[in-house]
Amino acid sequence: MAIPPSANPSRLGILGGDNAGFPNGRRPLDDVVDIELRAVAGATPFQPAQFNDAAHQLSDAVNANDVPFLNQFPFLNAPHDYAGASYGATGLPNTGAGGAKSTTRRR
């Protein structure tokens, strides 16, 4: 029997009390990096998230997508265009204070 979709999805999937999320399924909004960091450090769905231990605090500090999802298929937005970008000492594109330029497709 399949797990039904969640009425209130959590970006932390099963660690956030959402059994329809990662690792039982993979949705675009699931924060797989945070889930994996916390699971490897010992956080489990059997421990309440109120525990203020290190395992429940791990994060990559990216809690949302930087561009919105589309309202129709394919739902995922176009990738950022770094083809003409110059790169700094960090190896990341020099995009100015505003961050990466979005090449959002409009339909």
C-alpha cells in the first residue's frame, strides 16, 4: 500500500513528521541535504524535534528554493544561466549583491 500525499508537507520529510516525504518519496520541496545531515548525525523520526541536540540543529542554511516552482508541468524552473559569468577566487560566479541572475521561463 502506498503512502498517501500529505495535506501539510514538511521540507524535512519523515524527520518533520511527513511520512510522504523523503526518504519514502522525493518531492522537489524536500530538503534532502538537511534530512541527510540530521539522519547521519543520529536524528530519527522517533525522537521529537523539540530535542535541542546537535543532530536536530544541523542544516546547510538553505531552507527554500531561490526561484518559485511553475504552476504547470514540468514544475521546475529553468536553471540559472552562468554561461557568461566571471568567476572569483571562491570559484563561484560573480553575480553582484543581488545573487545569481534567474532565467525564469514564462508561459
